[in-house]
Amino acid sequence: MPVYVVTGANRGLGLEFARQISQSKENILVACHRSSSSDLSDLKQAAANNASNTHTLVCDTGDLKSIQAFIDSAKKTLEGKKIDFLINNAGINSVPDQTSLSIGPEDLAEQMRVNVLGPAKTTEFLLAADLLSPKVRIVNMTSGLGSMTQSLTINPRKCATYSISKAAVNSLTVQQSGNLREKLGEGCVVICMDPGWVKTRMGGVGAVLEPEVSIGGMLKCIRGLGEADNGKFFGYTGKEVPW
Ligand SMILES: NC(=O)c1ccc[n+]([C@@H]2O[C@H](COP(=O)([O-])OP(=O)(O)OC[C@H]3O[C@@H](n4cnc5c(N)ncnc54)[C@H](OP(=O)(O)O)[C@@H]3O)[C@@H](O)[C@H]2O)c1
């Protein structure tokens, strides 16, 4: 039974990942949420088809102690099973109006803590706890705004602080794709993905894609990944995105 871990699964894209993963009773899902006070009603409903194989665990990806506590809970929950798919989805875009000429130091630090250090430490700690399968597929959720090539075409430029953090997620992915192979062997694959502009709270009113379409496309791509895809940047259609 493949084991999936999704961070930020209580709403938005993470919630749709949980819904689609739960369509098969063959899957085991660890659905993470930021705190014990998160509203899990939508998540429980979304995963109702496979409730007995769904585990909701707290993981605040902006807090190292919370990530470590999550690892300890995951170890107990998984009872010796290893993670086949790790989807580092949780993210924030809390200061979209900042430009490169008005970056708030604390704001940049917060985006880096949640968007970059979160997936870095979640992966590092899961590896250290021996919870990653040798053939694990790790997906770091990035954005078209993390692509230099795409950002150069957006005029006026937008979401500078977030964009910088997502460019760092891309770089993290390249680093992890080498470092994980040194630890787990040639079977593991680490990629980053742009979900497209999706109708979620973060996507906002102008977004064009339904979550079902974005997540359906991403899951197809993730499940079809081969070893040669290690370190690549994909869009939700499975097409490669230029760095
Ligand atoms: N929607 C888009 O158009 C779009 C485009 C490109 C990239 N993305 C990326 O896709 C991912 C999901 O975005 P979304 O549209 O679903 O955003 P969203 O609707 O704002 O949902 C974000 C999710 O991340 C969680 N989260 C935020 N900070 C967290 C933390 N410190 N610890 C744990 N969970 C945390 C939120 O939990 P709470 O409910 O507790 O806040 C929520 O579950 C993000 O990485 C985002 O950057 C989205």
C-alpha cells in the first residue's frame, strides 16, 4: 500500500491532494495540518472514502520543533512502513504587494522559514528517522513565480518576497536531488512542481484552474516519475518548466 504524506492538507491544494489520494482504498495518507486547532472538517469529509487509512497529524512547517514532533508521531503511526510520496505543499504568500524595492526583512525571513526551511527540514528529519522509501518521490511545491525565465516575462513583476522564496525552493530541489541519492541510492526522485494558477485562498479571485484539474495532472505526473526525472521542474500538465 503506497504511503503518501501531504503538508498543508486542511485546505486549498493540499485538501484536493487528500481528496484524490483517498479515492483509492489502497493508499495510506498522512495528512498534515498546521496546529491542533486547525479546522479539519473539510479534510475529514474529503478523505471519508478511505478514513481508516487516513491519519491527520500536526506539522507546522515554519517551526522546527513542530516538524520534529511530527516525525515522532509519523514513526508511531506508520508502524515500520516507509513513505513512498512526500508532497511538501504547505506554503505562504503573505505579502504579495511587496516589490524588490520594499522587501520587509521579517517578511522575507518568514517566507523562507515556511516555504524553504519547511520542506528542507521535513525531508531531512524524515530521512534521519529512516521513514523514506529508497524509491521515494519527493515533490516540493513551487510556483511559476520561482522560475527566472517566467518571472522575466511578467510585467510589472509581482510578489517579490514570495517569488524569491520559491526560487530558493527550486534551488533546494536541485540540492536535495543530489544529496538524497547519496543517502538512499539511485531509486529516489526529488522534483519541484508549479501547480498553475489555481482557485484557492492563495490563488485568489483571478485564478483560472480548478483544484481538481491541477491536482489530477500533478498526481498523474508524480506517479509516472522515473529515475531520469530526478532534479527536474514540472508543471501540472507534466511538461517541464524552464528554470
Ligand atoms: N494557488 C495557486 O495558484 C498556487 C500557485 C503556485 C504555487 N502555489 C503553491 O501551492 C501550495 C499550496 O497553495 P494553496 O493555493 O493551496 O494555498 P492556500 O489555499 O493558502 O493553502 C495553504 C495551505 O498551507 C498551509 N500552511 C501555511 N503555512 C503553514 C505552516 N507554517 N505549517 C503548516 N501548514 C501551513 C495552510 O494551513 P492553514 O490553514 O493553517 O493556514 C493551508 O493548508 C503553496 O506552496 C503555494 O505556494 C499555489
